[in-house]
Amino acid sequence: MTYCVAMRLEKGLVFASDSRTSAGVDDVSVYSKMHRFETSPDRCVVMLSAGNLATTQAVTSQIDRDLGNPEISADVNGFSHLDEIAAYVGEISARVQGSYTEQSEQNGFGASFILGGQIGDQPADIFLIYPAGNYIAASRDKPFLQIGETKYGKPILDRIIDGSISLERAGRCALVSMDASMRSNLSVGPPIELLLYTAGSLEAGTYRRFDEDDTYLSALGTAWSEGLQKLFLNLPRFDWED
């Protein structure tokens, strides 16, 4: 299992992902689930992946092979709109899964993706691509998308994230959301990758990888836990308490 989250904000985009891949308690590996493609200067494209590792690697490898291949009619650089790239990724994903089995999701070959970025002067955006290949965009009321083990990290996002928040605050919120997931599910774990993309820059953005012993990640988790403890102790008391 894994956990990835992306946010679409007025100032740009935020991406965060863990790196733990587990096939059991005695088989834990580390693989990056954040993919940044070498695109033409008029665009920036980032993809997060969750699900079967063989499927996600096959999809990202196919996208990389298509880039610059003269025999391919359309690659990541050839589309004019980001949603067209989302559809293209969905088609590759469905084809890869179909090559394994007709019921790949039920048999453990399913994969989902979050694609985000910007093309030219079009608005920056993010899309969730389902195992079947179809996709949805983030909305104004819910400017974030999640894949993988989503339930533990969602409450903090629901309370904090709106379109006007700064990239840095949203980045910290993404890390707190990741911390909650790691505390509640051992299949989610570091290294944690964080990318902050500034709208209109068409550049890779600010990237940071947090390893298990990273001092900032540890300090953030401690501060959040201690803050919650203080808030809990200050909650209104029952009328029968002294």
C-alpha cells in the first residue's frame, strides 16, 4: 500500500508521496512514487502512482519510451491540454493491466495515478486516474486528490486545505497528512517526497526528499502530536466536571 496526495491551489500545485512498497511484513522495499517527466519547455508534468508496482513501473516506462519517439503519434509533449495527457495515461494503464488479466484490479494488478502540471498559460490542474483508465479533476470545493491509503490523512486536509492557502502551508499540511497515515498504517512509510510547483513557472519547482531520520520531518511530527495533546486538554469540559 502507499499514500499520495496532490493539491490544486491559487498559487500552484503541491504533490506528496511515500516510498514504501510492501508485499508482507517481511518484504518491505523502497520505490519512488513521484515521477517527473522530461518535457518540452512549455509544460511541466508530474505523476504520482499507487497500486501494483509492476503495473505502475510499466506505465511510467511506456510514457518515458514514448517521449521523443518519432513513431508515436502523441506523447506527453504532443498534447495541447492536460486532460488529454490524463486520458493518454489512462489508456496506457488500462492496456498494461489488460495484458496481465481481464480482472487485474481484483487480482492485485490494479493501479491508480494522480497527474498534475501545467501547459503554457493554461491553468495548473490535477487529475485522478482510476484503474479502469477514466479520470476526474479536482474541484473548487475539494482542491485535493488522494490515492492509496487515503482515510487516515484525509481529516486534516478537509479542515485545512482551501484554494487560497500558500504552497508552503499546504506542503506542511501534506506532510502532517502523511504523518497521520504512517502512524496508523505500517504499509505507508518514508522516504517522503514533496514537490511545490508555482503556477505559471513551468519549472520543476521546489523538491524535497525526507528520509526516515530527517530532523525536519521528526520535528514536524512531534510538534503536531504535542499541539493536538494541548488542544485536547483545552476542549470544553462536561458540565458535571470540576
